Amino acid sequence: MSGKKPAPKKIVLLDAHAILHRGYHALPDFVSPGGEPTGALYGFTNLLLRLIKEMNPDYIFACFDLPGPTFRHDTYKEYKAGRAKTDEALVAQLIRAHELADALGLVEYSKPGFEADDMLGTIVEQLQPALKKGEVQVIIASGDMDTLQLVDDDRVLVYTLKKGINDTILYNEAKVKERFGFGPELLPDYKGLRGDPSDNIIGIAGIGEKTATDLIVNFGSIENIYKTLKKSPEKLKEAGIKDRIVELLKNGEEEALFSKTLASIRRDAPIEFVLPEKSWRELFDAPKAAAFAKELGFKSLISRLEELGEKSSEFRVQSSEESSPDFDTKSDLFKKVALAYSVIDPSEPAPTPAHIFDLTKAKTLEEAFTFLLKRIENDGLARVWEEIELPLVPVLGKMERQGIMVDRHHLEKLSKEYHIELVRLEKKIWEHAGHEFTINSPKQLGAVLFDELGLTAKGLRKTAGGARSTKVSELEKLVGTHPIVDEIMQYREYQKLLSTYIDTLGALADPAGRIHTTFVQIGAATGRMASIDPNLQNIPIKTELGKNIRKAFVASPGYLLLTADYSQIDLRSAALLSGDRKLVGAFSRGEDIHTTVAMEVFGVGAEEVTVDMRRRAKVLNFGILYGMGVMALKQNLGVSKDEAEKYHDAYFERFSDLKAYIDMVASEAGRTGYTTTYFGRRRYFPEIRSKIPYIKAAAVRMAVNAPIQGTSADIMKLAMVKMDKALTTAFGEDARMLLQVHDDVVLEVKKEKLAAVAKMVKEVMENVAEFPVPFTAKVSAGADWGDLKELE
């Protein structure tokens, strides 16, 4: 009596190149902690993990394309000629994909002159004896529909992506027939007739998908179609094939057969496929895979890889979350430890116990604090810690408890007005579209803009799922193409202000009518603070709509709001750090810096500087600080490339000390991996050592700007520490700080003490330290935040 036949071994073949391409285009913004692009690698790993979970394979192989031409290029020079040059960011990931495959325990197949598809076809061909006996089943994973021609009953299946990286479908022979109307073996014929623009396969011009399908369903292969055409042409007409198509076929036989050859996956590549002695699970090294995922920043995938390792070899790598001690995150000591951690690593504004343990390896908070204080000392951060961050803690605590008063009636009035405007805009948008639709639905909005109205613009991007994006950044590219775009932008602005501020702020106030925000002391890697729950730093100020919201923030009865604002603080910080003689001199003399720069760049006297010259000088001033190159300046200045280059070069020629400083910062950051502010605060740039040019260039731009913004943040914080001490001593409860927003401090001051407080606040802000550059402050006051008058 024979035993039960064993289940077939499952073999997964990965069309690595196609999957990586799909991941790259679905996740273009994914980068590692070191600034390395990772979307393709993440998409590949994510798909593989999903496939393993669903299919539970015994063996996994990865088939790769190799650089250089293939036999198809040798046969047809125009093969894939229409394709744009592969992005550098994708090329880098295609190279690293081999490391990833090794980390995941995958066996690779590739061959010069052949594509990954040909590897797949050849492996399937060499497995035919085992497939026919039912000893194995093959699942091909690909983002490329060409592989469907390899499908064979339920023996060879194709697991492919419909869109993005998460929407998958499994094709067997029945599924292929359901989709195309004919079997997998006829897919090369289908391509031979209709062509394939993505590969620049010509097919027969004038024959599209429907006609190609009708021909194949009725007559089979291209060879059979032409056999019928030559022997019994009337049969084509009987099948409903028009005379025009018959003529196209007569003139296009050579093109059709050649295109079919190009579209056919080779099954005779010079490789020898063998099943390894060990199964995939035995080859899989969980610690190695998890370490690679950690290096790439794939936090969400690490636990899934570790779980695979546990199932594969009863081994599990403990994550730092699990192995770290149970620190009391509510304690004051933890808050100090977390702050100390952020001083050392400002890229992490809210460190967890795991972060702290990973860095310190301490078993208690006391041990961690001791370790961090020593590191602060060693890194030259003592002044930042002792004079700025630590003394700022109680100051911010007082500000959070104090809160700021809001006028609920003003918010209610704004709400009614803005909702009426929202309805008006909604009707206008529907009018432009010709029908009603859900404006907040990206799918419906995309259909209206791109399908019905046919709007397009250069550089439009898609979402991670492959759909056309309707984000504000993408809609901005469409401004001017149709009135509906401007209406949608306004609609979104009103909706954002209503949902974020107008309809929520009143409900957040305490019984006394005051809102209490929470300050994130190191809210950005530059050291700048942030505000959350609610965020009071992002209320628009340049638009009338935003100013109307600021009017809802009012002073308590008997008090006025006082704001103190540093004037051009980043430009002054740049002068301080660079010691540029012209900049320092201009600020010391109290000159308008934009006028001074215009005089230098355009070579004119003060009286000859026009409004447009000053505007261009302002763009240059801030553009240079933010690392703008010639092309960015061209766009922002609205001039030609040659003109932008002339201004750029003239700026650096006239302000040569600033140019030398910028070059020095870029060089030092490349050598050490970090930059420092005037006070010693560090910001790290691991991506500055990237081998990918655009990643490195972006890091250099940020590195040049970081010390400037960071110095400005340090000066503001130092001013707040000194201001709190001075105000408390001199005025007690008659003057109190409420908010810090960008380069401003907002205070609440007893009316009769306004002049004295304003004088003290201005003096403190302008004298936080002895600088060779004056840091001037402007003070303004009023009953509400939206209507302030500058004080003399």
C-alpha cells in the first residue's frame, strides 16, 4: 500500500529588478537615518515578508538584471530607448539590493546579456520535469505583467502588484484567461500586435488592445493569424475584423513577428539551476537581516524579521524596547535625562527609554543621567546645557501653566463667516466641475482634475499607492491652468484654518478662558523649540485669514499683550559666525542690510537702489543662508540662469568672508559629520558622507544653514532665561511670558507697567551676550495678538 503523496515544495522566484522599480516609484521619499534613499529596498522587503506569510515557501531565489545591454539590445538598438535614464537614487538601491538579498538569505541568479525575466523563464523550463510530476510548485513574484506568460495551470503562478506595493493579486492560468480572454502562452503574440511603449516594442501601428485581443481570441498566435490571412482572408472579415485592420496586418507581418520575439521571455539562458541542500528558512539569518533593516531605518519591519527568525531557528533578537529597563517616564528625572539626550542628539526630540538605553546601556535613570552629563562635557555642550537648556526648563513650565486667553466670541464669529465662505467655494468648485463631488476625496478630486478637465503640468507626482496626487504641493503646479485650482486652494485654506484653529481652540480653553500649549524644548535638530497640543507656532501671519485668528488671542482685563521680535536674527547670526567685515559693519552702523547688499551686488549708491533691487538682494541674503544654488536663485528671483549666476558670484565676491565661512562649514561637516553653533550646540549629518550626489548636496545645504539657525535658537533661549529672571525680580506678576513663536516672545503686561517692561525686555534681548554684531529687537503692544502697534 503506497503512502500519501507529499505536498509539492514551494519555490518562490523574485523578479527583483521589477519589484525594486515598483517600490522606488511607490515610495520616492523614503530615506535611511543616514540620508540614503530606501524606498525600493523597503518595498522589496515588505513584499517578500508578505509573500512569506501568505505562501510559506521552501525555497526563495532572487533574479536580477545586470548593467549593460542584453541580447534584445543587440537585436534591436531601439529596445527600451524611450525610457528615461535611471535615477541615481534607484541605481544606488539596485546595487545595495544584493546586500539585502544576502541578508535575507536569498539565492541569486543573473547573467550578463539577459534580463531577470529570462532567468525566471529558464528556471521554470529547467524545473519542468519536477513540475509535471507535482514535486514542486513555482510562485513568481513580480511587478511586471510580462511574467504572466510563464503561468502554467496551477503549477506556475505569478504573484504580482496591481498598484503601489500593497495591492497584490495571484494569477493562475484561469485568472490570466479571465483577464485577457486567452491563455498565458499567447501574451507575447498580444504584445507583438499591439506593441509595448514602455519597452519601445513597436508592434503594428494602429492596432490597439481591443483589436489585438479580438484577433488572438479568434485565430490564436500571430503565426496562425497570418496563416489564416494568406489562406482564407474572408475568415477575418467573418470574425468582424475591419478592412483597415486587414491592410495593417498585411503590411506589418515582419514588425509583428519581430515584436513577438522581443516580448518573449527566453527559456534557454546559459545558467544551471539547482535546488540548494538547505531550505530558505535554514539559510535565513535573522540577526543579520534585522541589523540591515535597522541600518536602513526600517523600524516597522525589524520585529517582523525577528519573528521570522524565531520561527526559522527558534532564535529571537531582543529589541532595545524589550531589553531596556523600565524607566519611570513620568518622573522629573526622566524628563531631565530625555532633555540631556536631545542636547546630545537633537534629531530625537522625544527620546524613549529604548533610545536612552541604546546610547547609555544604563540600568537606572541615575546611571543614564551620569553617562549623558559626561558625554555633554566631552562633546563641548556644557554651555548649551548649563546656561541655556537646563535653566529654561522652569521658565517653560511657568509659561505652560500661565497659558494665553482666547476670545471665544471672536472665534464663533469667525467660524460662521468662514463656514459661509467654505460653502460658497464648494458651489463654485462644483460649478467648474459641472457636477457635485466630494472635494475632500483625493480619488474623486483626481478624477475631476485629471480625467474630466484634463489638467496637467510638468513634474506632477503620484502617491505611494500610484494614484495621481492632489496634495497642495502638487496643486500648486497646476495654478493658472484652470480657475477650479485656485478655488480648491482657497477651499483647503479655509477648511484647514477652521479644523485646526477656529473650531477647536475655544474647546481647548480652561474655565478661565486660557489655552495651555506644551513646549517641546528641542523641537528641531537646530535647537529651535516647538509647540504642541495645540501648536501655536504655525498660525499663519502673512495672510489676512491668519491675522484674523491671531486676533482671538487677547490680554487679560487690565493687561496688554507685548511682543518682542528679533530683527533679521538669522542674518545677524551669519555675520556673527562668519565675521564678514561688510555684514558686521552694515549691522553695526544700523544700515538696512538688504539695501547694503543691493549696493554691493549691483554696484550702485544708496540713493540708486530701487525697490526691485532691494527685493532681489533680500532673496539673495536669505537664499545664500539656506544654501540656494544658481538654479534655485533663478527660480526665486525670476531671472535667467546667467543673470542668477552673475548675482550669486557677485554676492560671494563682495562678501568673501561669508563665502570662506560657508566653505569651511561644508568642509568640516564632511570631515567630522556635524556642525556647531556659536555656543557649541551640535547637529549631526550622517548623510553628508553619502555616495549619492543629490543626497550629499542636500546635506551640505542643511549643514551650512544649521549653525546659523541654531545660533539664533540659542540666542532666543538665552534671552528667555535672562528675561524671566529680570522680569520676576522687577515686576513679579505684573509681567509674564506666555509664548515663544519663531523669533518672537509674547508677554502679558499690566497696562501701567507697559513702558517700563518694554524697555527692560528690549534691553535683555539686545544684550544676551557681548557680540561684535548688534542683535536688535522690536517691541510692539496691543489688546490682541493680531493688532499690535510698534512701540518707540
